[in-house]
Amino acid sequence: MAIHLSTPLEKLVGIGTKTIQDFKHMGLFCVRDLLWHIPFRYDDYSKTKPINQLRHGDQVTIIGTIKSISSRKSKNQRISLTEAFLENETGTLKLVWFNQVYLERRLVPGSKWSFAGTIDRRFKETILLNPIHEHIGLSSQKTGRIFPIYSLSGNLKMFRIREAIEQCRSAIFEWQDWLPEVIQKKEELCAFAQAVFFLHFPKNQQEIYEGRKRLAFDELLLRQLMFAQVRKQQQKKNSVYIPVVKEQLQAFTLQLPFVLTSSQRKAAWEIIQDLAKDEPMNRLLQGDVGSGKTVVAALAASSVLAQGLQVVYLAPTELLAKQQHKVFCDFFTEYTPALFTRSSHKVGGEDVSKHDLLTKIENNEIKCVIGTHALLQESVKFSRLALVIIDEQHRFGVEQRHALLERHNQEMVPHLLSMTATPIPRSLALSCYGDLEISCIKERPKGRKSILTKCLLPNQEESLYKCILEEIKKDHRAYIVCPLIEGEEDETKSVIATMKFLKNGPLKQVRMGILHGRLRSEEKEQVMNDFLKGNIQVLVSTTVIEVGVDVPEATVMAIFGAEHFGLAQLHQLRGRIGRSDKPSFCFLCPKQWSPRIKDRLEMLVVSQDGFFLAEKDLAFRGAGDIFGTVQSGFTQFCFADPFNQVQIEKARFWADWIFEQDSSLTSFPLIKQELLQAFDAIHLE
Ligand code: ADP
Ligand code: MG
């Protein structure tokens, strides 16, 4: 029977009902599905080596004559070991099998065989462990070639899946290629079907490389096509045009108590120019903690407000919303900014009812609103919303971010400015935020002292307590950060236990307070206020203080259980101190100690560059850990490397090229189809 891509797997020879069930569990129903089940790695037994040159870990095929073979029980009698010695002109090699006594009868001394497996030298001897064997002379099926390794499920055996795929060989070439030939030629890529064939039936490593290279490019291209599509749709939408009024911008910057850094000016200018287009802005502002993103956002807000239009600023926590509300009240006295959180509704400094606030927003009486998630949940209606600013955008889900943009009742789409203190390397930004424009603030405001960072060995915290006591004498404050709120075993891993421990010991005389996510928001606010005023000198806290909180007198930070945090996060935490011209001190206090932990934490000692630390974090922990689940799902590729900037830029170039050729994609039906499927599968930004 002829086998086609659409043939159901039931039709393959030798595939019983059990195997079919296992296939279905893996989502494999027809030949096309099975062929798209690409091996995740290979055992390469295509090479042979002289026995005297074998190294640990070598994957090899060795041909020789059996000299002797015998079996015995292991010491604990549970497993039987079969040992054989294989000889050829390059030496003698020991072969070992577990629980395969029957081999004694088959591999008789004097007979010649081919063995494939991996060399093990851990136990001083060189052995080939559990090798596959094969008669020589037969065309090799089991040894002397590269074997694809497939992921399995249920009782499915590797040989079953290989057998099944073997039967589908010829169907592979029915697969149509979605990639235009021009691109294939220019990028020196093999055809799609060829790539799939290479990956199932590679003759050598080069073919595996070629196959993967092609599929990796496809992934990157598809992603960039999605971004291009989103950007195109975005451009079709209308947004309010905000003219650039130089005098107004100058007036705003002149009232500031400091001079903007050139990085801040550049970023602000990019934003202001985006606002002066009639398509909606979609820009991400990146900058280290303390680099001064708020004022850049406020400058953009000022030009929107000056046009009589509305601005929303979304903060990830109640605490931060309140703090930023105060900042905005200082910037914009004439507009009396409102605060909208779950528990607090204010216009300027005055409490108002929620209902009043909602009405005023709807009537455009209030133009500037600072708030939290509560703003998204409530039925807030804006009449003339023109700019949405989202601080620490990774704290908001994609849907949440877009709720505000899509829900308001106006034909005009507001401009969107997202902000983040997690520096995202350029390559990753391209592969996961390709639909956004990016601005970066790279310098720190002048006059900032660098933060002296130290890594303390477990139970070596005396120097920390000494430092805290000295700083408190100068009316400075200290943060102590713990990974948990409550915890039993360890005294300094949780906020509650740490507080108890310090109160009874090293910081007896000190006024201390605690802060964590389980406190009610009024309690949190009270604690923060006390800390700001100095009623609390040492604040023991979870990472709730991570974002945005500004207490210039804070000069010490200790992070207990520092090994539990990523470098990017530690760097963000550290940004809570060093916010004035006073010298600051950061102590990393891991509970566990290993060379790896040491190497990782030392990065913070040597560097205060968020971008550098983000790159290092990637190297140590991988993208998913740093950028949270929302983004990591988004960066997951099977074949492509999300950090390969050269390839990503090529893909981006071709994606634009495709849309330039034919923006409706009518002449690229296969691309259109792939794109539709991809959009179904992923929620895009
Ligand atoms: P982040 O980027 O972490 O949000 P903020 O916007 O909160 O940083 O700024 C941190 C502090 O730096 C604020 O107190 C702010 O007033 C101050 N600041 C911002 N820009 C400058 C500048 N150019 N010179 C001096 N201080 C500045
Ligand atoms: Mg901030």
C-alpha cells in the first residue's frame, strides 16, 4: 500500500493497537504527525576508532573477534554481569552487559561481531557498556551508523518508532515547501522535505546540521512574520497625534530638580516622536533600577496632558502606585493626578469615593490616573485616553496589558509605553518582543555612588550587623530581604524567623519592621511610611520591595538565601539602595555554598551593569527562569537559538521582504496558512 502524509498510522505494517494508543497519546495520528516527530538527539555509531585511542564518552562502533565471554552474579546477587573481551588489530576491549546472560551462547569465542555503544572509563578500565551487537557482513542496521533518538511515551519502544518512520521514507517528499525559493537559495538552506529526511535518516553529522539549520530558520522566520503582521495591523489603527511642542517640553524639564542624563533625553525624544504619529506607539523603555524611567514617562505624559488628553500609569503594586502618585502630583500640580487602587481612591491628596472618581474619569475631568490592576478589573471608562504607561510590564499578563488598550470606547487606540528594569539582551528582545520598538536608558544619574557589594559565607554575618549598626547611627536605613514569609527550619530564610532571630540577638536595640505580601495594604503603607521617616530603621522584607520603592536614606541591603534568586533579580533588589550620594553596601548572604553559587554571586560583586548581569544570568540559568513564564513560553523554540542575533536579523529581514512583495500574502498561500496556525497556537503581545 502506498503511504502518504495523510495516511493514518493504523495502516503501517507491524503497528498494533497498543502502539497506536501510545502514538495517539503523543498526538501522532497520521504519517505527517509521525514525521514531524523529529529526533531530539542522536547516537552516532557511524565512526570507529582504534581500541587504544578510546576515550570516555566516545560513541563508537568496534568490530573484532570475541576472545572470551563469561557471566557472574553481582556482589548483591541481584544482577548478572556478562563480560567479554573483544580483540582486533588495535587492541583488546572489555564489553559488559547487565542481565543479558543469553549473550554467552550467541557471542561464542572466535566469532566476529560489530558492537556499537558508548565508552565508559569511570572505573579505571575502558569498557563498552551494554553495546548493541550485530553480525558483520550483513548490511548494517544496528551498528556503524547514526541512530535517531525519539522521545517516547507509554510502552512505546525506540525500535517501533524507528520501524514506523522507516515505512514513511518516501512520503516525506510529498511535503510542500512553504519557504520561497529565493530565500532558500540566498540563505543556503536545504528544502523542507530534505531537512525532515536528513533528521530522520542522517548519514553523517553534516546532514543533521543542515536539517536543523533549515528548521531553525523556519521557526525564526515564522516568529518574525508574526511580529511583522502585528506591526502592520498596529499601523492600520489610528491613534491621537500628539504634536511636539518644544516650549512645553522645555518648561517641564526646567521645573525638574535635576538635569536629565543624555540617555534619558534620547529615550524621551524617541517616545515623543512616536506620539507625533497617527499610528499607535508600542514601545518598551528599558533601564536599570534607578536609571530614572519615571521622569521620562512623565515627560511624555506632559505633552499628552498639554493637549487636554488623558494618561494612565499602571503600577504593579499598591505600594508603588501610591509612591508614583505622589511623584506625579509633584510633576503635575495643575492636573491633580488621581490614584485608583483596590483600597484607595484619591484626587490629588484628597480621598474621594470610587463612584465619583469613575465619573470624573469618564467626563475627562480627570486627565491623569495612577493605578494598579484594579484599574483593569473595574469598569473604568475613559473619554480621551491617549497614553497608557505600564511600569514593570512583565508583572502584567499579556491580556491585562491589552485590556486597557482595547476596552475604552473610542475609535482611537491609545499609545502604549511599557517599562522594565529587567534588561533584556538585544537578541532576546528581537525574538520575544519583535513587535515592540525599544528604548534604553544606559547611564545612571550623576552623583550616584556605586554600591559596595560583598558575598558573605554562611554564618559569617557579623560584618553585616556591624555595618547596619554603624549606618543606623548616621540615621540611615537597612533592608534585609528573605526568600520566604514564614518558614520553619532555618532562622534566616523567612521574614518572620529572621525578625525573631535578629530581635533576640544581633540587632536587639534596633527599631525593626516587617513587610510582605500577606499584609493588608494599609499595613504595608504604614510600614513603608515608618521606614521612610525612620521610625523603622531596619526593614525585614520579602521581595515585595523589589519594584520601584524609593527611600533615599536606605544604604544597606542584606539578601538572605541569595542563592535562590537570579542575578537579574538580585541586581534589581540591590537597586533599592544607592539612591543618594551616600555610600551604600550590599551583602549577599547565601545559605548554601558551592563553587557554582560562588561564581554566580561574584558576578554582582564585580558588576553593576544590568545588561551584563542579564547576559550572565542567561548563561547560568536559561531564559525561562529570568523572564518568567509568560515570556518563556514565548521564547521556546525547538530548533532555533533565541540568542542568535545574526539569524534573527536575517529572519526579520525576510519577513519584511515577504510582506513587501505581497502584503495580503495571496501569492504565498503556504506562508499564510502557517501564519494563521501559529497565531492560533500562541497569544501574541
Ligand atoms: P527607575 O528607573 O528605577 O524607575 P526612578 O524613575 O524611580 O528610577 O528614579 C530614581 C530616582 O532618581 C528618583 O528619585 C528620581 O527623582 C531620580 N532621578 C531621575 N533622573 C535623574 C537625573 N537625571 N539626575 C538625578 N536624579 C534623577
Ligand atoms: Mg520605576
